[in-house]
Amino acid sequence: MAESKTAAYLGFARRAGKLTLGVNAVSMLRGGVYLLIADSSASENTKKEIEKLTRKLSAPLVWTERLDLLTGKEFCKLAALRERNLAEAILAERRD
């Protein structure tokens, strides 16, 4: 159930233009990121890069499976949510 709500929240953010997809695109951001969502199937080097971005952007990190299905972008390994309310909703859903 949490995955379907997460997918819905990510869809809202994408339509609002508040979702950045892909490690390279996220690395170009300078701030304003409220949540990072990463795919647990990422390679070890990609995971290290994601950890660096988490520190750089000072954003919480959530690991999930099949991020590509949640975002609708094939082979997506990282998503940055730039909308505070949706980020808080996803984090609350994950805690429950």
C-alpha cells in the first residue's frame, strides 16, 4: 500500500515539475531538495554517489525497490523531490 501512495505522490510532484530524476540531474541541483528516493538495485559506485549527494543536499534518503516503476522512468536510480509537503507525506507513509 505504501508503494502505491508513494507512486501517486511522485506522480503529483512530476506533474508539478517538482521531481528531478536521475543521478546526473540530481547532482546539478544546489538546494531545495526535501527528499531523495533511491533504488536499492543501484550499483555500488552509484550508491556511493547517492550517499555523497545526500550529504551535499542535506536531504533525507529513502531506499526503495523498483524506483523505475514508481517514477515511470526506465532505469531510474535516484529521484529528488523538491516539494516539501509531498516529501513529508512520503516520509510519514514510510514510518507507518
